[in-house]
Amino acid sequence: MENQPLGFKTSILLHVFVGSIFVAGLSGYSYSSIGQETLSIKEKAETNQEVIQFRLAGNEVDSGSSQCVTLGDSHPVMLQSEGDVTIGGLFPLHYEASEPEHSYHSKPQTTPCTGFDQRAFRWLMTMVFAVEEINHSSVLLPGVTLGYRITDSCDNVHHSLKALFPLISSSIPLTNQTTWSETSACLYGSPVSAVIGLASSSPTRAVAQALGPFSVPLVSYFATCTCLTDKRMYPSFLRTVPSDIFQVRGLVQLVTFLGWRWLGTIGTTDDYSQYGIQAFTTQFQKQGGCVAFHLTIPKSSTLTEIQEMADRLQSSVARVVVVFATEGQLLDLFFELAQRNVTHLQWVASEAWVTATLLTLPHFHSLLEGTLGFSFPGVNIPSLENFLLNIHPSAEPGREFINMFWEDQFGCKLQFEENRAIKNDLNLSGLDAFVSNAEIQNVTSVEEKAFLKSNSFAETPVCTGFENLSLTGSSYIDVSRVRISYNVYKAVYAIAHALHALLNCDSAEQSEKRCDKHKQFTSEQLLYHLKLVNFTNQFGEKVCFDSNGEPVPLYDIINWQKDKQGKMRFVKVGSYDGSAPLRHQLQLNQSNIIWTEGHTEVPVSLCSEPCPPGSRQARRKGEPQCCFDCLPCADGEISNETGSAECVKCPESYWSDAKKVKCVAGIEEFLSFKDSMGIISVALTLLGVALTAVIIVIFHHFRTTPIVKANNSEISFLLLLSIKLCFLCSLVFIGQPSVWTCRIRQAAFGISFVICLSCLLVKTIVVLLAFQTKLPGSRALKLFGPSQQRIMIVCTTAPQVCLCAGWLFCAPPFPFRNSAYQASTRKIVVECKEQWPPGFYLVLGYIGLLASVCLLLAFLGRKLPDTFNEARLITFSMLIFSAVWISFIPAYISSPGKFSVVVEIFAILASSFGLLLCIFGPKCYIILLHPERNVKKVVRGKYSR
């Protein structure tokens, strides 16, 4: 297959292609079998020495040839020119085509296309212009003449496939003088080497899939569907227009940049629309956007369907609508919306219709003003305008498309003398409409004749053929910034550069710098060189294809604006470069944009208004994520931007302000010396220390008196010292906690009170033993002398010291900024955090154990017959001590922040004052106020009052 000429491969293609299409009822072609008889019917009409030949399919083909021939009424109209290498072209000159109805009992009938598209005709003429420009060039393809075959695809899959066969067939007359014979396989007179087309993605897919297995290059100028990048399905497909994947990315960036999160989409049933809408919706939702609705325009929509879609658009809250469709598919819907005077919608257009002049009629101005969309970069091609203006209608074969354009542009009918003669010869009475020679040649079915008869031009003026195109102002001659035409232009030049390399035009062997025009080549070879094309054209743009046959993704952002004359203009307001870094891809000059209804402010399209700072979004159940309610941020959380989805938690030691828009440093709170509670605590502490010091002085001054000497004065002084330490340790709890104060405070508190209780325990035991000594034979008091008393104090204090030492060594308390109370107080409590809370409770429990033992022993000795019974005083002091610390535990646990410290300080002070006053108060009272009672007789109980 590699070494076979293109004609051989094309013949195989046609055999396979025609058989499948005929079975499906897609065309009117039949493959004639060998051994059948031939029947040729020739009807000749000679006018102005012109001969028009008709040939119906024969029953026999020469046994030495094998080819496909037409049935006689299916050959499409073509614009063609001879050349050494022929390029095919498929353009949607009509945008409305009815679907054929197949009975499968008779040959499918031809269905005509309607709705002439002048813009597509300009694309076609641009291809002709580019071919002629190359033919006149001495640099590109010198010595080789390019030819072309161009036909109408009707922007429809059925008609595109039907037009493809005669386009690439080798059995088509190149001029009106040639006969229907198989052309040679050499370069001269070869079949089509490559095809330029098509505009829509669905017809392009069908044609690309048919040409792919035979490696016939298909270069599209307007088919943008992402599906066409599949090289396994479409191996010979390339395009000079970027894939929709880049346009979709750009459209998503555009709508999100403009703040549109709630919008609708409109599409059709073709591949271009379905793939485009699907990709856009997926990427848009990833960016947090929501699609409010999606409308699909059927192929043949009824009035009811159009009205239902218009109702949906009118009632929707979404004010922005993204549309992936062609202008022909949108006409009915836009006409209905214009009739209803719908002006509040902001349209976002895909490249398929953003520069469609068909929609710029005054009837659509109020509806479509402000439309925004992506288009391909436009250029001004030199001499193109003069070329487009230099055409005129003619009765010559191959001029049918020009005649159609002329009649559509000027609203008249063309009549030539030869037309009337042909009508009479064919006995087509009642057919008033003009049809050129080629039209008569191709319109032989009953449906086509009925169509022509039904479209009578009785009231249409006759064209002179010399009307002035330059005065029309139509889209055909608007070439100031051509876009799709430029893509066609690049496609022709890309094929020319591939042929230039394939035909060794720059080879040193070509001394005259002329191409090897007699070189035979295959479609695979041309496709190979076409993929390697890389040149910079006269506009400075680099033309090349990547591995998927894609060009560099460049777009202009177009805005529909009215000029001073009231005409709609396509104004460039930005650009998009899909190959640039992400932050530099979209460039938009927002100040130059005119929005819908002529507004200068960006339209708002939201399901819910953005949440103000200090609040967050709360999604409504069963609705898209763009529909939500706004809830205020919780305490300690903020949102400082409009439209925040979530609130952000403030860092540690920070808190949200009243409006929940910023985090402020939390106010540190602790029991300071300046607080009222701190001042009172210090005052009471100093008072306790002063009283203790006074009592020590008194006891020291009266140390020789019996009341001081009773119960071991040394223990009394140690008790006073420990009470003084208890008073002083409360000062460590005041002020900002630090590492050392956190460690010292609990240890000082625990050890001071244990020493105090140990002294009281010893005193209580001494009282009990002193009573026992009055009994005969008692030696208890002698065994519990001063030395034993000291040892007992040391032994009862040692466990607490060891416990505190181990606690501080293994898990010491540390300063901690507690923000648990910020919600209520807006303050951060600086406190000492216990790494091992059981340590504190063990210290407190040991104190409680000593207090309980002391209370029990003192209670047993409360009724001893001493005049001055110290056991009774100890009992009373222990009751106060126990009551204070039992009430301390729940108060401590329930007190928030610094108040827990205050509770502990007051517990220390209360218990210290209780011990000091209950034990030493009565003694000082006797020493100072009743010295007469401070004698041995009284102390021993021998004094009577």
C-alpha cells in the first residue's frame, strides 16, 4: 500500500466508502458490476458554443476497469480549477439541511440545503485566493500549479459525506470539455491530495474517520472539538484552529475573573457543543461555579420547544449564559427572545458565533449588545478585499456558488439567454426560477424540481450582474480583521509548504529552482511532511503543528458594541494565550467593555449574594453550592474577605474582634499585684506575717514564763515559723506566672503546711502523753522527749518533701496561656498548668491526712482536766482548717481563670489565720492582758478562780 499511487488508494477508499454509504442510505451512488450492459443517455443543449453533458449510471463498465460511477442525479455543484496538485475544500455554504427520510425500498432522493451563508462563502473565496497567490509566487512551489475542488457541506454530516465521494473521486471532469474517465495516477491530473475542511465538528469527525485509514490529510479551519485530538480515530486530521480544551480553559478563567459563579449554558446535539459544554461545566465547577440550567437546541426544533427554552431563560435568576453553537442553530431561539424584548442576559459566546455577522442584524441589537466571547486572532490579508470584489456571476459551469451568492446578496434573480433555452429543451414549464447550466445538470430528482418550482421568483427583480459589491457593506467584504478566513489561508499555505518539501523544491539537484512536478507521491508521504511544517508567515505568526496536529492556542476576546452609526461591531478587548504561564494567559481591558443593555458595570449573576466579612457560607440543603445562607463566624474565628466559604480560626493567643474580621492579640489575665484581689491578698498576707512576727516577739520576750515553756517552747517557735511561711507562700501565687514561680508555689505551700501540721501533731501527742504521766507508773512522756519530737517532725515532713521533689523533677508545672475563657471574657488566662494533676492532689491529700490525725488526737484530749488545755485549741483550729480545705476543693475546680488562684490564696490565708489565732491567740491574751494567770499554779491547774 505504501508504494501505490494516490489514485489506486483512493479507488480502494471509494469502493469501501461507497458501499457502506449506499447501505445506510446516505448517498445515491452505486458500484457497477462487470459483465453488465452499458446504457448512456446524453442530452445536449448547445448555447453560445457551450456543451453540457449528462450521464446516467451505466449497466456495464469496461472489463478492464474497475471504478465507481454516479447514478446521474447526485453529483454536487463544485467550484474547481485544474492544477498539477489538487486540493479539496468543504465549506458550509448553507446552514440549514433537512435530514433525509429513507424507505429502503427505493433510491434515496436528494434533499436541498437552504440558508446561504455569506461568511462561509468568503472562507471559500479565501481558499481560492490563497491558491492563486501561491501559483503566482516564485518562492513557494515554483513550477507547480495548485488546483482545487470545492463543494458545499451544508454543515451537516449526511451532506458532508455525500459531497466527499465526488470531491476525492478520480472520475470527475475537470473542465466542461473532458469526459468521465479515470484520470491517471501521476502527479498531473491526480485526484485530490489533501482536503481543507470542515467547519463543524460532527461533519469533520465523519469525514476524518473516512479519510483516516487512507492517510488522506484533512486540515480543518474551524472544527474545534476536543474529541478530534484522538489520533487513533483520526490519524490524518490536523487543524489551524486550537482545540476547544484551550477555549474552555479561557472561558472558565474569564467568567471566574468577572465574578460570575451562577450561569446557564446552551448547546446543541452535535459533538462540538456536547464536548465543549461538558468540559466547560466540569472545569467551571472545579473553580467553585454552578450551572443553573442547560438547554439543548434540537436539530429540528419546534415552536413549542423554542418557546419553552425562552421561558426558561426569562425566568432564570442567572443573568449570564454561555453558548456553544453556530449562528444558524441559534437563529430561531434568538428571534423568539428578541420578539419578547429580553435584554437582561449577558451572553458569553464560543468562537463558533462570536463573529457571526448574521446575528448583527438590527433585530438582534437589544438582545446581543455586550456579548463577550473568544475568537481567533484576526489579520488584514493584503489584496484579499480586491479579490473578493472582483467576482461576477456567469453562466459558465463551476460558477454556481458565485451566482448563488450574487442572488442572496442583492435579493434578485439571475437570468441568461441560455437558461431559457435549456428550460425549454427540458420542458420544465412553470419553472420561473433561474438555474444555471450546472444546476440543471445536477437537479434531476423529483424533490429538487419541486423545490425549485415551489420557490418561484416571480416577484424578485432581475439581476444585471453588474451590481456593486463595495456598496453593500456585507460580511462578505468585511476583511478588516478576518479570522476564520485567516485559518483557511494558513491551511492552504501549510499544505503548500508540505508539498514544497515533498517535491524537493529546495534541493540542490533542481538547478533551475523548480519543483520536481513529475514526482509521484503517496498520501502518507504528504501527511508526513504536513506534520513537520514549521514556517513563519507574512504576519509574523509561526505556523506549525504539535503531536496532535494542533496549532498554538491564541485567542482574541471580542465584545459586541454599537458604533455611532448604530451598527454592531466586533471590538477586541483582550486576549488569551493558552501556552503562556497560568497567571499571564488572560489579558482583559475591562474598561473598554460594553455590557448588556449598554451598561459599563459588570453584570452580577449570583444565586446568593457573597457573604460579607465576618460571616461564612452555609449551603442550602438540596441546592447547588452557589446557593447558600450567610452565618456569622464563631468566637475565635474570622473571615476578612467577602464571600468566604469558611471562617479561619485565630492563632493561639489571638481572638476575633467584635466584627469577626480580624484576630487581635488576647489580653493576658493573671492575678497581679495591681488587681483589687491581688492587693487584698497581699494586705492579708502582710497582716498575717506581721501578726506572726509580733507573736514570735512576744513569745521570745516571755519565753521564761510558764505558758510559753509549756508543751515545748521550741515546737511553738517552729510552729510560728511554719505559719509565717504559710503566709508568705501565698505571695508566690500573685503576679505573672513564670517557670520558677510555678514550681515553687505548690512545693512551698505543701511543705509549709506539713511542717505546721507536724508541729501541731507533736503538740497534741505531748498533751496526751502529759496526761498519761499523772497516772502511776507511766513513762510515756519520758520516752517522747524533745529529741523524739524533732525526729517525728522530720519523719512526717520527709514524705511531703520527697513527693514534691519527685513531682517537680518529673512533671513540673509550667506557665500556660489558657484561651478556654476567651469566648466569654475575651482574655487569655496565664496560669500554671499541671503536667501531672495527681501530684497536686497527692500533696493536698497528705496535708489532709496529717490534719485528720491531728484532729482525731486533739479531739480525744479535749476534756483533759488542764486549766489551760491546748488540745482543745488544736481541736478548734483543726476544725477550721478542715472546713476551709474541704470547701476549697469544689471552689477551686469551679473557679475560672485567675479566680482559682484567688481561691487557693484565700484558703491558705484562712487556714493560716485559723491556726495562728486559735492556738496562739488565747496564750497572747493571757500573757499580755492577764499576766497573773501566767504562773505555774494556773498552768498546772491548781489555781482556783
